[in-house]
Amino acid sequence: MNLPELISGLSNEEKSELFGLLKSEFSSTPVLETVKSKLNKEQVTFCPHCKSIEIHSHGVYKGRKRYKCKSCNKTFNDFTGTAISGLKKSDKFQEYIELVAEGISLRKASAKLELNIKTVFDWRHKILSSLSKTNELVFSGIVECDDKQLDISEKGKKDLERKPYKRPSDRDTKRGVSNDKVSIMVASDRKGNVTMRVAKIGRIDTESVEKTIGDLISKENILCSDSHPSIISWAKEKEIEHHTFVASKQHVKNKCYHVQHVNSIDNRYERWVKRFYGTATKYLDNYLNWFVFLEKIKKSLQPIDDFAKVIVSNMDAIAWNRSTDLRYQDLMNPQFSKT
């Protein structure tokens, strides 16, 4: 049998059907219970309520092992607080993890899983809430940082105080930095560690720089950025060696100090986020975490397994997801910045 000739003789529909069958046969969809069981052998199980490791077994409920904390006397199982906590369709949720890793749209995922699009949307943000700790890292060596402005988006909001935009060109926003935009801080070291965090509405200041990257950079690092006065002032207060650049005049100092890595990250994010046709500012931090995590695992041989491990290990995912409205209000209401 000449397999290449046999395949070339198939119609496009038959090729598509064959691809689907092969993909189903060799599916890499992870079983979350198995992933969690392996993690329990590698790390210490702790109470999701008080973080105590003083726990003991407390029976089994619906096939899941339960524990009881000796400190707070509360019970929990392996998935309490995680994105899968309380889900009734865990098999389809496991399939959806693979679709999220591939960046499949909500409508396509809804059709493939035969689920309501609102359910799929809720699942997406539960999974993305599991990535909330992705930005918790420590930089080493030379660190590049930049501030980036994105238009404020109220996509999906029902009670708008203005007429909805029919097209992006309907927006009447100021050019450059303004209170019509949200600033995010982007930073990366030369080892590929990346962080992207929402800073504030309007122009960044030293407080927003400290809030976003202050816990990631120390005196042991060397900072490279543009000549933004707030970044300069912050680096001076922290006594960090700092090299600034003006793009129109200079790109590299001493053959090693530059901001080319962080500018490349900005460009990759812009290309990646276009597939969503605009993201709501309310959920912006989730999408930033998603992009950062994809950057982290882009060389991984088992990216879906990496997703699964994060999902079953983050017991703060549900709490983060429930705090979305509060974090959005904190961002939008105290507009202290002046432009």
C-alpha cells in the first residue's frame, strides 16, 4: 500500500475527516485526576483555606479523596479552589483545555463541544484565572521594560453610558497617552522570563511602576528602558543601574544594553491578540497572563500537559475569577493619573 498516493487521492472533505480520526486516536487530552495524582507525589498537599500543611485524610466523596485541616478544621479535596472545582462536565472541560492551548475561538469551541457559548466563555476565564500566578517570577541579569497603552474596551457590557461603537473608527480618542487608554507594564530578562501587568488608567507613575514590577527587580539587576521620567525616577529611588534609550537617536549601548527583546514581545502580543477582535479591559489581565504563559511554554514538547498542571495546582483560581469585578472597579474608579 502506497500511503502518500492513497491520501493524495482523497477529497478535501475525506482528508479533513481522516485528520479528525487520527487526532482523536492519538489525542493528548490530559486526565486531570491523573495529573493531580502525579503532582501530589512531587509536592506537599496543603489546605487551600489557611495554607497549613497539617492535614489528614477524610474519606472519599464522588470518587475524589478528601482531606481535613487540623488548623482550621475545614475539609477540601484535590480540586477545591481550582478551575475544575464543582464542574459537572469535567470530561468536556478536559477537551476544552486543548482548545484553549490552540487558541480556538469561543464559537468554534462551543460548536465542537456542543455546549452553550456562555458556558465556554465561563470555562475560558476559569482556565485563564489558573494562570494568575504566571507573572510571579524573579528576573536575573539585564532586564528590559516598557510601558504600553491599549484602548479601554467595554466589550460585552450591557449598560453602556454611551452609544455602542459600530466600528473601531467610531472611537474618538486622543492620540498618545490619555485617560482613554489603559497602561500596562511589560518586562523581560535575557533568559526569556516575561511579565505583562495592568498598571493603571492613563500615564504611568512611579507608584504604578512599583506595583507592577517592583517585586521582580532588585539592585542586582540592570534595567534598560526608554526615557520615561517615571521609570527613571523609580529606578533612581531603588538605586538600580539604569540605561535609557531614545528610539530616534540610539538603539544599543555597549553592544549589550537595549530594549529590543521587550519591543519584540510587544509586537508578538499585538499579533496574537488580534484573533480575539478586541479584549475587554475587564478581562485584560487574564489575556496578558494567557500570552505570557504561551511565551513560557512555546518550546515545550507537551504544552497541553503544562496547562493541565497549572490548572490542577492553582487553588486560588476560583477566588481570582470571582474578584474580576472588584479588580476592574479598582482600576477604573480611582483615576489619579494626569495627562
